[in-house]
Amino acid sequence: MIVRSRIAFGPAFALALTGCAGQSAHDLLNRTAVTVPASDIAAKHEIFVATTRQQATKDPRQVFDGDRSLTTSYARVDVTVPKIHQVGAIERAKGSADSNPAKQFTATDVVHYGDASQFAKAVGADIAIRGDRALVFVHGFNNGFDDGVYRLTQIAHDTNYPGTAVLFSWASSAKTTGYIYDKDSSTAARDDLEATLRMLAKSRAKSIDIIAHSMGTWLTMEALRQLAITGDRDLNGKLGYVILASPDIDVDVFKKQMIRYGKPDRPFAILLSGDDRALKLSSFISGDKPRVGDYGNAADLANYGVTVVDLSQIKGGDRLNHAKFADNPILVQLLGNRLRTPAGLASDEPDPTQLNNIGQGLGKAVGSIAEVVITTPFKVLTIATGG
């Protein structure tokens, strides 16, 4: 049965613990209708969802809360983006206030699917319409359901992704004190993410791209490792880009995961930054063990067949420097340019001319000297820019 719910439109530790989100309230739906002219809306995006969260009962406006479910639930959320939207930003209403579609991202419709087969049919039909590609986003620590929905909407919109957007939302508590709970929740969701990827591989999708952020990269690597163990690490040839942004993974653990997975056949990128303040805390909690997302030896990581992009000198959208891949407008442009070329047609090595042009844009964005260092299994490219 498909159910449709229609609505109207210490100080340093405390800072780092805000992690990936920072929203105190996690309401996705509006209490009352907010109607605006169609001319105020830039676009509407359909976000398909597979989640290991429990459906919210105490506050239905959240749709799914932070409690774990032993089974996967499926839904679709329709989200509008306002005309005033700025690339890299997620314009949101404050607290539990209703979203104004003319000013903020607004969830306008939620569809719940009764089982995996109904979801597979719906997402498969969308994939067939939109160009036979799917983008799976796996969020990080301290994220409510709303945070994942809005971040994927922003990524799909700003990169102009030519395919179907699928959110895998694991049961983060969305609390600053929930790091251990979140790590256990992400681990518990490994089989569910693997099953979701296999489901997409059975659709008409020709390419399944993955973007994972922060603790979501741990979950993603574990699911990819499981696929490799079964002998189907590339989803029958359909796995496209794998992009791990600010990976919250112990470096030694990541190396073991990559040894089991093997050197990738398709573009596999790690985006890291030495000034990532959220990962500094994660390292402290983990006994001062380095995390992949702020690791200082890119060449060491590249030995495992991945491309490492060091964003340390690039300005982030917030003081944590933990989501540069999505909140820096020029980096979003770079990501979009890459994603619009199917992974099977993309070169293993970046185009220096394109990178230089983007590098000049980065310099203008930060207003000062900046460098992006890209380390591939073959060479190191340093893009120096001036403001």
C-alpha cells in the first residue's frame, strides 16, 4: 500500500560536536499551508529515500526520527528550492517555524511505500525517465532526517545532476552527544545500504554514483567491502563515481577496507581538509588516531588506487570546514562538472586545463592565494591561484 501525506508548502568541543548539521529542530513538514507564486520557485526535486530510521510518532513533522529500525523503510519527499537560492547554501526556516517556499527549501509532499518492491518500481520508473543514472547520498554524524533530505536536494540542484536522487538515511540521533550511538547506527545499516545498492543495480540505471559524507563514508566503505566479498564489487558494471567527502574513518581501517575492496576500476575520490575541526574531535575520541578526512599523507592514500583532493586552503561555508564539497560554490561547480560526465566516460586523471580554470575561480572565491592539491595514483597536480 502506498500512503501519501500531503502538506502545504568545553566551548571547542561544543563547536566540533555540532558535526555535520547544527539544526536544533528537525521538523521537515510545515504545520500549515504557505502559498507563494510559482515564479518564486526555482525547481522541485523528488528525493527517493531508503532509511533505517523509525517513522516519527511523537512529532510526525519529522517524518522519520533518530530511533533505529531493524528493517528498511521507503519514501519519496518532494522539495522545492526558492528562486533566491544561492549555490552552496541550504536556506532553512529557523527552529520549528514553517518554511516559506519563496525564501527556504520546503518539503511539499511525502509518499510512503509499503515495501521494497513498490519502492523499486517507483524509483526504477524515475530512473528510466531521467536518464538512466542514480545518485546515492549517505549523510554523516549528527544529522536529522531533514538534514539529509535538504543536503541531497541542494547537491542535486546545484550540480544539475542528470538523474535520480536517492537518499540513504541511517538512524543518526541528531544529537551533539550521540557520536557513539551514531557510529553503532551506521554500522547496523551496512546490510541495508548494500541491499539498496543491489536494488538500484537491478533497475534500468546504467550508472550508480555515490557521494558519502563524514561518518556516512564509514558506512559506505563497509557496504562496498561487503559487495567485494560477494564478488560483485562494481554492481555488475553499474557502479559509477564514489566520492568520500571528509571521511570519518580511521586511516588504518580505511586501508584494510581498500585492500579487501581492491583498486577501483572507476573514479574513486577522497576529499579531505587539514583544517576540518569536526574531524579533530573525532580523532580525539578515537585515541588521537588520524582520520582519513584530515590525513596529511595524500600519496599514502593514493597508493590504494584513489584520487585525493586536498581542500585545506579553500574556504568552507561554516567554521567547522566539514562540508566544503557542498557549501563552497566553486567546489560545487567542480563536482557538478565531474558528475555530469558518466563515470564510464571520465578520464582517470583530471583535465589540467579545466582544473586551472576552476582553480582561478577558487582564488577569486577565497579572495587570496589558495591551492588545491590533487594526488592521483599517477601524479600530483598543484593548482596555485591568486585573488
